[in-house]
Amino acid sequence: MLYKLIYFFQTEISWLNVFRYITFRTILATLFSMLLVLIIGERVIQRLRSMQVGQHIREEGPPNHKGKEGTPTMGGCLILPVVLIATLLWAELWNVYVWLVLFVLCAFGFIGFADDYLKKVQKSSRGLSGKAKFSFQVLCALIVAVILYFYQGLDGHLNVPFFKGVRPDLGVGYIFLAVFMIVGSSNAVNLTDGLDGLAAGPIIIAFTNYVVFAYLSGNTIAAGYLQIPYVPGTGELAVLCGAVVGAGLGFLWFNAYPADLFMGDVGSLPLGAVLGTVAVLTKQEVVLVLVGGIFVVETLSVICQVAYFKITGGKRIFRMAPLHHHFELKGWPESKVTVRFWIIAIILALLSIGTLKLR
């Protein structure tokens, strides 16, 4: 809570009053996270390389991925501590929503770390079993959802974009929706993390959107004007989202093609879960489908591919799933696939901002 210490002296130095504004602290958290990742990033990469924590490329993967064999992974070990430190320094720590999101960050980070550690470090296991990983994810998400619904009194109404009068009350069913959003978002981001910079770009874009959503939902005047749900206290989540944006930008410096560092499950699982949690807290659950459209499409491509394969006895819809591999096998260069997915993510982000006025 560094900003509290600085703000203490605002009576003597008037310009320090600026530290009480969420917007200013969000900017500080973003810049701090980015600079810290850039400063320590090379050391982390060297450390991972010395531990031989390298990426393993599947035999059935695209042929051009063979050159990635051995590239350091578990880049989430760089991102998560930086986001945690930046949030603790610049966010209001009396805010329960901040702590709930940090719990999600750490809990899903531990799940991803355990999976990566077993696969990359011990090299004697395929990682956590799918059942164990999913069970831990659901348990963590359920803890958060129950606390929000029963102890924080989070509104059980579902906010539907474009229709200001449509707000179905899900009651206790909202708990299951929250769990689905958190776990689904976590795994969707994880599936997208397959090319250099492919997951990092849309993550940065999505969290930039939720910086805006968090600030507006926590501001009674702005929420009333835009006719979106007002959730007191969620404005502080803008600082946390800013920290993720900054850390993501710093990570992208090392993850851009050709990547020096991969995110790993320790990065993609918690970042996706945090994105889903922030969407629930800001009452912008449905909009997440649009904001994270790239993640949704990538997930659906896997579901459709597996279902069609089983139904038809071996036939495929795509040359390979997730969808980004399909375009690779069609001959698109990896950098072209990544940049085009980024462009689509930006377009979807702009459309999602547009829903704030179309009510």
C-alpha cells in the first residue's frame, strides 16, 4: 500500500493528492509492472534455462514448431509475482474484491505451477491429471462464488447488453454461472496459448477493456449515466487490471516471435481465471464472451473438433485444433496468424466498449 504512505504527506505537498485517484494509480500500476518485468525478465529466462525448464513439442504438432523445442517456459512465474506486487503497492488493500481476485490469481497460479512443475521440471509425469486439475479449478472458483453471493451480497441478476430492461434473476444459480465463467475463462486462455504472443496480445486487450469496465461500474455517476450495474468497490479492480496489462506488455517483449519465453499453465490458467472473476465482479459477464471472443472461438474449435471426430469415427472439421493450428497448416506464417488474431481481438474490444452506450 505504497500509495497510502505517499498520500500521507499530501497535507504538506498538495500535488500528492493525485494519488487518491484510481485512474492515476492504475497508470502507475501499469507502468510499474511493465518496467519490473522488463528489468528482471532476462534473469528469469536465464534461470529457467539453467533449470532446463524447456518447452516440449508434441510429435503431432505443426512441423515448424520443432524449432521451439527447449525454449524456456513457465513464464507465469515472471508475470504473477509482478502483478501481485504492483497490486499490493497501488491498490486499496481494504477492498475485499481486490483480495478475492488475488486469491484467484494465486490459487489458479498454484494449479498451473504444479502442472508445469511435474511436466517440465520432474519430467517424469504428464502433469496433473485432467480430472484433478479441473476439480481444483472448480473448488477455487466455487469458494469465490459462494463468498460473493452469500457474504458480499453480489446481485444475482444477469446483465444483458443491448437490453437494459432484461435482467433475469438467477438466484442461487448465479453461483454456478460465476464458477462457469471463472473456470471456462481460465481454460479458454490456456487453449489459446499455442503460438508466440498469441495469448498475450488478447489478454492485454481484454484486461484493458476491464480497466474501463471496473472503473465505470465502481463509479456511481458513470454507472447511472450508462445504465450499467453499480457495484461499490469494484473501481479498485482497475488498478489490478492495469497491473496485468503492464506485466503482459513486459512479457510480450520476450514472448513476441521468435519467443524467448513461453507463458505456460502457470501463466495462462490464472490470468484467464482473473479475467473471468473481474467480469463477474463488474457484472459484465455476458460482455466477456465478446471481449474474449478469440478465447471463445479457440475453445469452441476444440470442442467441435473432438465431438465431430467421435461422431464420425475419425473425421475432422479443422486440419488441427485449436483453430490457430488450422491456419498454420494451411500455410499461414505464425506471425501472420498471431497479428490477425490480435486485430480481431481489438475489433471485438471496441465493439464491447460500444455496448456501454447501446442499452
